[in-house]
Amino acid sequence: MHPDDAATARRLLSDHIDGRTPVFECELRMRTKAGPYGWVLSRGKVVTRDAEGIPVRIVGTHIDIGRRKHAEQQLEHLALHDALTGLPNRVLFRDRLGREMDNVERRGHIFAVLACDLDRFKAINDSLGHPTGDSLLRQVAERLTANVHEGDTVARLGGDEFAIVLRGLDQPQNASAAAQQVIEALKRPFDLDGRSVSVGVSIGIAVGPQDGGDPDQLLKNADIALGRAKAAGRGTFRFCEPAMDAAIAERNVLELDMREAVRLGEFELHYQPIIDLATDTASGFEALMRWHHPVRGIVSPADFIPLAEETGLVVPLGTWALQEACREAAAWPGDLRVAVNVSAVQFAEPGLEHCVISALAASGLPPNRLELEITESVLIGDVESVTACLHRLRAFGVRIALDDFGTGYSSLSYLRRFPFDKIKIDRSFIREIADADTAAIVRAIVGLGERLGASITAEGIEDEAQLTRVRREGCTEAQGYLLSEPLPAADAYKFAFAKKNVAAA
């Protein structure tokens, strides 16, 4: 009998002899005539006892279960290992990480989790084919295993993601040396069917137990640190830094919440009036997005708009905003316009013109009552394509406004080249308009607008002095909290009618 099975066999046999179980049954390893151990199912039963109840005869069998055990071991191995590389998979890695955390409490040493992501793997996989990519992953697994100590764990978590547990470290700097060794090892070219291919690796490091109280938290923090390593230029490593990584984690949560918000319709539009300074009536409204989060409450556009642009969510959000703004504006009186912001990301995607025309057709809003506001960042991309798109939209009747003028990349050549109906002066100039130099800039922009046939809107009006000054400098429209905060759709509708009625009186 195999020594590791002896204690279990004795316990089960004792249970049967003492009458606690009706039969003895145990799977154990027995040495065969050929020498090695083989698995058997041992079954037996006491059939005769003496007058004092002591067993005097037991009848039983030994059944060879070697094939079944081999199949079970294969299934267990497949369940816990990556089929391509033979490395532990995420399930086994997490189990070993949990055991290491338990060991730390008993022994007092530290350990590290390295989250590794191959650089340029996707390009290689796409260009050379999946079989070549698989060969590369197998070679990477071999190099990783060769560059850690015995007892450390190297796992493939999926795709080109690998993870390592470094055990028994004296200090975090030991993890630095190990990470750099891995980076250097993977810098060396790989031979893929006679073709020399170079990849790199970026690594995020979380030190246990200080960077996480459980395996999932440690992996998450190592992954966040990996994101910073990749952002730093790849081919490097970064440690988990709680303050910095907390902000990144919050950003990731916000992104997930935003995707869910798009699906659940948690966004709505508010409308800030744009006032015609000649008549003191509303000439239109700017549609501004608002997010009502079920837990966070109102999320500031300053927090979610940049994230939406970075993740591409601004495209579905922008499409919804166009449709909703046109639908609501169609119910407004007279010729009131609605201004909708369009980002550079939306211009980079195909189908913007179709989106605009579809929104107008579905709502019945006349094209000349829709104004698209673009920032100067739109003008530094594919200039020819953007110019053609703007000219086609303008020919269709849609108005084009240049928003936040003076804060970006504009030049006189841009203004002459693009078909702007309106120039909106950024609030940073209006805030300092009491300064003579700033006032001169505003005056120059107004003059430029007159020569180009564009109206001028002063943004960010917050007090009477600013309003008086922009009138004096010749601005044609004004917008800001002094005049009105952004209003829900129903209140904007009331505001529009009230202003029209006052003007008529």
C-alpha cells in the first residue's frame, strides 16, 4: 500500500470493524508485481465475529480502477490547466494564490503577483495567423517558466495574458528584479518557423498581502498597475500605487456604469437658452447631456464626457442626443434653434451625416433649426474629409458653429476654409473681459466674425458687468448662468414660450 493512503485505509477499516459503516470501501494505491503502484478499489465486509464481537473473517475484493483514475486525473488536469501551453489556468492560479496568502500569515514573508501582457501580440497573430500565434504563446510560456524560481507559479489567464506568483520574497525590490528579468527574457527574438519575431511584455506588480486582502483584489490591483505600465510606453513594469490606482479603478467602474447607463437610458438632455442681445429673446438652446446615476446622483459632464470620448461611447451617446434634441426642439415655437455638440470622435466615425439627416427626418425639425457645435479639435484630423462633411451638412441646411473659440488650434486659414455660421467665444475670455487686453481680443473676434458673415456668441456670462461688456464689444448672442441655467426639456419649453410672449408684448 502507498504510504500516503495508509492512514485513510486504516480509518475506514476501523469504522467498519467498529460497526460504524456496513462495509469497508476505499480507493488506494497498491504495489503491483511489476513494481509501480496501481489504483484499486478495495471493498470488504466482516462476515464472522467471535463471541466477544471480534472480527475473525473478512471477505472482500480488489478491483483495478487504474484506467478510471487516469481518466479522472486527465479531466482534472484539463480543468485546471491551459490546453495550449500546459500552464495552470486562472482557476488553479487563483487557488495557489489563496494558499500563498495563507502561508504568509503563518510564515510572515511577502510575495508578489505579476500581471503580464504581451506587447504587439495581436499584430503578430493577425498578420502571421493563429497557428503561428499559438506557437509564440507556447514559447513565451517556456521562457516565463525558465525565468522564475522553483515553487513560483506561472499561469496563462487567457489570450496573451500571463500571471506569476513569486513566493517567499524578502522585500518588494525582489519583485522588481524578477520583473526586469522577465522583460529581458521576452525581448529576445522568437523563432517561428524560421521567421525571427520580436515581442515585448508589460508587467503590473501587486505585493501581498499589503496590496490586497484576497486573491481577486490582488489580481485586480496588479492588472491596474499593468495598465499604467502599458500607458508608460510598454516594455516596462509598474507597482501597484494605492492612491493612483484607486483613481484608475474608479474610472473603470465609471466606464462600466456608463455602458449600463446607455443601455438603461439614464441620460437626459437639459437645454441652456442662447439669448439674442438685440431683442433679449431666446434664439435657441444648447442641448447639454446630464447623467442621473441611481447611486452617485448627478454625474458631472466633466467626469463622463472625456471618458465617453476615450472609450468610444460618445458615438452612441451622440446619436441619441441628436435624435432626442431634434425630437424635443420640433415642439418649440417659431424658428428657435437647438445646438448639439458633436465631438471629434463622432467625426472620425462613418455615418455622421446619415445620423444627422435621419434625426431630422424622424423628428420633422427643419434643417435650419439644427446647429452642430464643433470644437477646434475636430479641425486637426482629416481636414479634407471634415471640410467636405461640413459643407454637405451646411448645403442640406444645417448650421455649423465653432465652439470654445480661442482655446485650441484655430487659425485664420481654418476659419476661412470651414463653413461656420457662428463663432462661440470661450468663457475663459469672457471671465477676464474687464481686462483691456482680453477685451481687445474679444473685439477682434467680433470683427473677424463680421467679415466672415458669422454671428458671435459670448459663453459663460455670470454677472451683469460681463453682459454689459459683451454688448458693448458687439457680440450678437450671449449664454450663461446669469441668463439661465440649463433647463429640463419641459422647463425649456415654458421658457421659450415665455420669452416669445414677452417679445410679442
